Amino acid sequence: MNRLEAIAYIKKRTDKEERLLLSKALDQYQKEPKGYTNFIALCQANLILNFCKRFQLPYQIRRVNPLCEKIIVDFGNNPQSISIYKIQKENHPFEHRDILGTLFSLGLASDRIGDIFVEKDVVYFTVMESVDPIIEQDLRTIKRQPISVKKVDEIILNETHRVPIQLVITSNRLDNIVSKLMKKNRTSAQEWIRLGNVFVNERVCSDIHKELIEQDVLSIRHCGKFSFQKITHYTKNGKGVYQFEQYR
């Protein structure tokens, strides 16, 4: 790898967050022994993986379940970089946001927290191994309810966590898709977007004209979270049949 060329490539990126993400990845690659990223979303991973391929940096992708949306890019050999924890719900109506809020309240940064799966009787969540002491010492309650948390080797899911849905729409413009998913008119969808209530790949997006691409993750406040999979075909009148997955 030509380090100077890699640095020059990063500096040419116009997006500040992309420059920061690639700089951190390069720092981990240059460590001795070689390190790994914190949790990143799949869309961010594509940016790093393209960078690795361009500059021929060897890497491995770490995730503990195929349904995980958060991954780690490992530049060395660090198989124990992710920890899995299990909580028995015991009739407590915990939701995803309850688990996430509790982890934030422990002082964990968002890139130290991986995926959270909430089922009828159990919750699984992943974190960076480096925060194990915090989880094991400080995680005692959720919503003031006492809980028991246990470190486990795998995530065993018994429920469906993504449901396929189809949208028949004229284009992949953001306002068009939000309008269809929210079952609102285009004007209402545009206002919702401009108010900062729509996120694309975990970043607020106020551009109503933005066009989604495959694997983009769309979050709409008070509506849900969706992953754009592909366009399956076009109808006779020219509308596209868009395949999404809705998170449950």
C-alpha cells in the first residue's frame, strides 16, 4: 500500500464524515498488531471495503448473525472483537428503543453498540468486546425493572425480524417512497422529510429529491425502518415494483 496515495485519496473526499471514517480505518490498518473498526453500518462498510480494494488492504468482515446490520472490518485476526449478550424478558414489555436507551445511559457510544434483536421472551444485543466490563458491572435494570444479562456464544432467533413488502411507484425519489410508506400525500411526505424526520443510512436526509439505491436503509419517525432491496420489474404503465424489507 502506498500510504501517501491513500491519505491523498481520503483528503479528496468531499464528505467530512467519509473522510473521518476512512482515516480511522487507515489508522487501524497501520497499527501493530493490526486493529479493527468499531461497529459500522453496511453502507459505511461499502465505503471502507472499496477503499481496501483500491489500495489492496487485506481485511475480514466480522458479524455474528446474517441478519446483523452492524459489522466490524478487521484488518488483522481479531475474532473475539464482538460480544453477544442475552436478556430474558420475563414478561417485561421491553422494546428496541428501551435497550438502546439503556446502553446509551451507561455511557456507550453508538459505534460501540451493534445490533439489537427483541423477541417475545428474549433480547439479544451485541457490543464491542472492549465494553464488556461496563455491561457486566453496570447493566442491572431496564426501565427500572431488574434484569439478568448473560454473555452467550450465538444469537438464536425464533421470530421473523424482516418482512418483505412491495411498493408500486413511479420513481425511487425519497419523497415518493416516504409518501407511499406513510400512506400520506406527497406534500405531507415532503414536509415530514424537511422537518428532519427521515434518515437514510442513519443520517438525517432533508433532500426530497434524493434517489435511493439498493441496500439503502430508510428510517421514518412514527412509521418504521425499511431496507431497499431491488426493483423486481416494471408494470405496463411504466411504474416500478420496488422490493423492500420492513424491520420488526
